Amino acid sequence: MSAWSKPAWPIRAAVHAFVYILAATMLVPFAWMCSTSLKTDAEAIDVQQLALLPAGSVSDWKWGNYVEAWRLAELGDVYLNSLIVAVVVTVLSVLHNALAGFAFAKLRMTAKRSVFIAMLLTMMLPYQVYFLFAYILCGWLGYVDHLHALIVPFLASAFGIFYMRQSIITVSDGLLDAGRVDGLTNFELFWHVVLPSIKPAVGALAIFTFMASWNNFFWPLIVIDSQENFTLPLSVAALSSGLYVQSWPVQMAAATLITLPTIVVFIIFQRIFVQGLALTGMKG
Amino acid sequence: MSVRSSTSGWAFAAFPLAVIVVFTALPTVAGVALSFFEWTGGNRPNFIGIENYRAAILHDPQLIHSLRNTLIFGVATVPITVILAFVLAVALKAEWFVGKTTVRTIIFLPFVISIVAIGFVWRWVLDPHSGLLNMGLESIAADRMFADWPVPWLGDSPWALGTMCFVHVWRNLGFCVVLYLAALSRVPRSLYDAAGVDGAGSWQATWRIAWPAVRPMTLFVVITSSIWSLQVFDLVWVMTGGAEQPWTDVLNTHLYREFAANRLGYAATIGVLVLIITAVITVAQLRWLRGSTEAAS
């Protein structure tokens, strides 16, 4: 315990101050975003005075900015697109990765070792070198400017398979043998024995996959052209380049509508988030 | 192979592996091959040998700028991220720290928000005329400290590169803090207790015990954040509006522009350069950190 003995109070105060200032830095941009979103255009760009809150009482604030932002950026459709893509990708890719991970961890497979190593090598490849032909391929398949292009290439991932394999390998063989004696097929073993025993890892991978899909920008920018197929990041980028509207308050209202759900979801699930990501780093 | 089975594992692994082969492995091979061709996507590709590489090194100043900026990005952000994340994790681990969970939540927050949205919000905060930062600086009369006021935080100047490095660190810090928190909680108590016998204070415990003990995590954080800085695109694209500028372009924005201009062979060449840099940096860091671990033990 003496190693963690309390330092003198000035040091403790300094450490607290430092950390709190850093934490405040994390919040200030979002607070400013919310504040701007409720101002009038004139207020927002009033350089004479720095107003932290919009003028007037709460009912005077320009709540209409939100209505305008929602309508102009067609956020309803954009949300739906993002949600469809992220949910489908998460469910299917976690399932596929877990199945392949099970095969690599516990099943007989011709050339298992060399295939596994080859797969690990693909994890090192930067997307800059393969996105070109992935795009051309999507063109041949008729996926360009279609949500398919955001789903099909992501139905499995080398990282996901690797991560699932590392977790499944810790499941006891005795448990699997017992299931086998009971006459379970490989798939039933996977479903009833393996999956329930690696729930935390599955949760972590699901969160990771969902976030990656929800926030992906480069690939949608490459393959999606029409606004009706935009996902959130594309829509934000279009907003920030002033495609729909030049008004900062309306833009910030849109930014709030886009970031707020993520913030709320994160705060609700933060335990799983943080533990899951810590778990990911541990395996990596 | 403890489970004896009639169905091969291939029944489960075939489809997932096919996805990786079709959308990652084969396109990589084709991409490397394409870097030796000139192709606009229409007619047949035209084989030109190493001409793309020659052009990249000799006749593309913007590529050299973007390479320089990308390297500055990595050199500036990786050490800052690692040190800050470790120090924060140690502080949040200390028994006397007040508000651990709240601070951890707040610091992690930017990591879950899309980089595009983050770039967008920061653009407003950093707006030269009506942004919070410049207005705040003016209100405390700090603007007199700058030669060129208002500071173009995101214009074409070294400021912009610094600004984007800052936002990059700001966004990724929380993730690394959480990784270090996990690593620190796996450091056995006995290590500290042994040091406690020698009368080590908490400063020494941090740097003599905890820091070496979390070295494997440091390796992971260094490699991950180096790769992040090589892959940076979203942030730069949104914060600069995709403008082609010597002080803000990075490899990926340059690559995207070449792709969008249908110079596919040349775009592939830049992709291969990124691949080579990634491989060199990863191998070098693995060697260096492994080597210094052995030297320490």
C-alpha cells in the first residue's frame, strides 16, 4: 500500500486540476454546439460579445432550428440508412466471425494453420491499397450507390475471426465433448455451448463492429452518390460543406441531432463499451 | 482437435473467409499490380512499369507535402497520446482521485462520436471570426499575443496541421486511457508492495513499476495510434472542406483526390506507398519495443 501512499495535498490538487481541465476540454465543443444551435443567425456570429447562452428565456430560444435541420438534411432517412446498415452488418458479421472462429479454435480443418496465418496477414493491409478494386468489384456486382455496397464487404472480418477464435479457444473441451456425447451437431454445439460461454467477447465485438459501421466515412464516400442513400457521416460532411444551408445555428442543430443519440447510447451502455474495448486491447 | 466431428470446420469458415478473399486479399493483389499501369477506369489499363513511382517521387510536390504532413501527424500525436493516456490512467487509478467514473466517461465520449461530426463541431469552435476560441481569446485580450490576428486555425498554414493533430489526440485519448486502465489493473499488487519496502513514493511507483509493467500495452497503443495517424482522412476532409493545400493535405486526402480524378493507377501507387510505410513502421516498432523490453529485463 505504501507505494500508493497519498502524495502531499498540493500535488493532489494539481493532478485534479489538470485532469478536470482536460475533461472540460472534452465537453466544451459539445456545449458550444448545443448553445449555438439555439441562437439566431445574428446572435451566433455576433463578434461584439461572447454569449454562452442564447438570448432571452428558454421559450425564446430558437427551437425551430432543429425542425429546419431535420427537414433540410432529411435526417429521418439518413438515420434509417445508417441503422439498417449498422444493424445488418453487426448481426451477420458477428455471427460469421464467431462461426469461423469456432472452426479455427475447435474443429478439424484442412490447412487450418496456414489459412489462419494468411488471414492474420490480411489484417495488416491498409484499406488504401484494396479499396480501389473493392470499389471496382462493387461496380461489377451492381452495388455502387446502393446500401449493398456498405453491407456485403463487411459480412466478415479478419480481426473479428481472430478475436472470436482467441475467445473460443478458452472454452473447455470437456464441455464440447459432453455436448457431443449428447448428440449435438457442430452447429448446435456452437449455438448452445460456445456462444453462451463467450458472451462478453461477443458483446465487445458487436459494439466494435457497430461503431465502425456507424462511423465509417471513407468507404461510403467512395461508393455512395445519391443523397437518398447517404449514411450519417456523409450527411454531416455535406452539411459542413454548406450543401444544404449556410446558417451556423441550423448546422449545429443538425450536429446536435447527430451526436446526441450516440452520446445517450454511450452513457447508457458505457460499462459494456469500456469493458468491451479494454478486452479488445487485451487480446490485441 | 479435441472435438471429433464429421463435418469439417470449412463448412463454417468458408463463407467468412471468402468475403475476406474477395473484398480484401484479391483487391490488394490487383491494387499492387495496378500501380504499374496507367488506367482511367474506361479502356484497357496501359502498362507503364515503374513510371507511377517515378512520378510520385519526382514530379508530385503535393504528394511530398502530404507525406511530410502525415509523418508530422504521427510523430506529433503518438508520443503525446501515449504519455497523456498513461498519466491520466494513473491519476484515475489513484485511490485519492475524486470523480473517477465521471472523468473517464467524459474523456471517452469523443471516441464514440463520428470523426466527421467532431471535425464539423471543431470547425465552428475554431472559426476565425465568430468561433468560440478566437472570441474567447479576444475577450481576455490574448489576441495581441498573435502577429496575424485572427489566427486562421484551419487555413493553409502550419497552424492548421497543429490544430488537426490536437483534435486527433483529443478524440483518441479516451480510448487509450481505457486501455491503460485495463493494463494497470492487471499489474500485481505485490510489485508495488515490494517497491514499498524500499520506500518508493507514488511518483517512483508510477515510473519505476507501473510504466515498465504496462509495456506490452504501450506497444499496442503505439502501433494502434501510429496506424491511426497513417489512416487519418475523415478529420482532415471535414476540417479543411477537402481543400488541396500544402499544409493540410495528408496521404489519404491526396489519394482520394487522385481516385476521384480517375487516375486509378496513380491512386494505387499511393496505396502501395501507404502499405510499405505501414509495414516498415510496424516492424520497426515491434523490434524496438521488444528489444528494449529484453534489455530492461
